Amino acid sequence: MREREPLLFDKMVGRFLPEEEQFYLRPTIESDSLSGLLMQFEDSQIISNRRELQQSEWQDFLKVNCDRNYC
């Protein structure tokens, strides 16, 4: 779920996790090779970009609906 919907995961699950469990969600180096490290970095960048996009879309949605007095 964290990879597919990072913003939803943060809002619904991540904020309730104890700090020691949040530690295990951080990216770690699983491979000793440079290519493995680069692939892992790219994956974490994709997830981060997806979360930022979802956050931006949510803010735009709220702005439009609040302008129409739906808030």
C-alpha cells in the first residue's frame, strides 16, 4: 500500500506507527552492488514523487471545493 498510495498510507497508517516501526519503512541498502543501490534509490524517488503529486492534487481539490463553499 505504501508504494501504490503513499499519501493515503501516511494519513491512515503511518502516523499511528510507533517510531521503531517507522524506522523499518525507511529505505535501506539491500544489495552490495552499485546497480542495486541505484535501483533502490530510483524506487524511493518514484514513491516520493508519487506522494508529492497526490498531495498537490489533494490541495487543488480542497482549494476548488472550498472556493465553492463546500467546506
